[in-house]
Amino acid sequence: MPTVQITDLKDGDFLLDVREDDEWQAGHAEGALHIPISEFVARYGELTEAAPQDGRVHVICRSGGRSAQVTMYLVQQGIDAVNVDGGMQFWQTDGRPVITDDGRPGIVL
């Protein structure tokens, strides 16, 4: 499965967060698209509308398990997708900002 490290991500990379609503509300990466894994198939069109046409989709969850499942699905659909190893836990450990919807500092559940 295609995988990248947190340190490989650059500002402006397209990030898809597949954690559930309570996790997202506690804290997320700024600019990420949020589609919970439990709603992913039904909301797949939101991803295809938002994702860059010829760009890569970086899929993230808490630690990498759920995002791995979504990454495999996307690759099967012909989308250039990669799993972000270590997920939001590594994101926070790497010192990257975690915010809430109103822009305040957030936490990773």
C-alpha cells in the first residue's frame, strides 16, 4: 500500500481525514477535508469534487488503520492516494498544528 510519513507532507498537500465526527471536533489539521470512514462510500462524490484533478490524496486517521482501508479503496478506483503513516498522532507529535472548527488549539483523541 502506498504510504508516506508525516515529514513527507508539504503545505498545500490535499489531506483527507476519515476519523469520526467526535475526533474531528476535538482537533484536526487545518484545511483537511473531513469524510468519516462510516460515511465514506455515501459521500465519495465530495472527495472527487474537492480533490485536485491530477494531485495526490493523502488519507489520515488517528493512527493509520482506517486511513489504510480508505487508501486501498481509492487506489482501486484509480485515484492517486497514499496512507499517512502514524496518522494524527504522529501529526501532533511532529509539532504540526491541530485546531478545532473555530480555530482554537485542538487535541487528538
